[in-house]
Amino acid sequence: MNRDYLYSIFTVLFLAAIAFFVFSQRTENISDCRVIDLQSEYNGQNVTYFVICEKETFKTSMRVFGNEYPNSDIFLHLEKGAKYDFKVNGLGLNVFGLHRNIVSFYEKDVTISE
């Protein structure tokens, strides 16, 4: 019975890992998101940029499961107060420090309000 218990735990963990990987790879469009603040964090090797919006906090990082994105290109073209449509991927579990990654963006309006 102890062996069956271990197989059950292993199976649940394996399925959870597959589900996490599948859901973290899906891409979603977020529309009409106004940028409130832009922040950066340097950890000694990589720079992670955070885009704080009305709806959610996003990040732009260099690697998402092996896919490279030009995070500084995205971050440097965003402006506080502007409204954008974002294409994001990843899991948005902000409580656990997991922020969805911005893959691309489209500016909705050019009126900047601070």
C-alpha cells in the first residue's frame, strides 16, 4: 500500500508539472491597459523590467522557457499614462510573484496623463 501511495503522489506531481508548463506557454491579448508605473530590477546577471498597469503587473524578461524576447526594446518604448494592448504569456499569479511576460504591445492612444 505504501508503494501505491508513492505512485499516486508522483502521478499528481507529474500531471501538475505538465499543466503548469502548458498554461505558462499560452498567449493572451490584454486590451486597454493603462501603464501606471515602470520599474526595473537587476539581480547580478539579468535585468527584469516590471510594467505596473491598472489591471495587472506584467514583466519583460529575456527568457521564457528558452524563448528570448528583447525586454529592453519593449520596456524603453512604454510610457507612463499611455494605454496599450499587450500580448502576454505565462501564468499571472501575482500573489506568488509570477507575472505574465509581455511579448509585444500596441499603443492605443498617444495622450499621456500623469
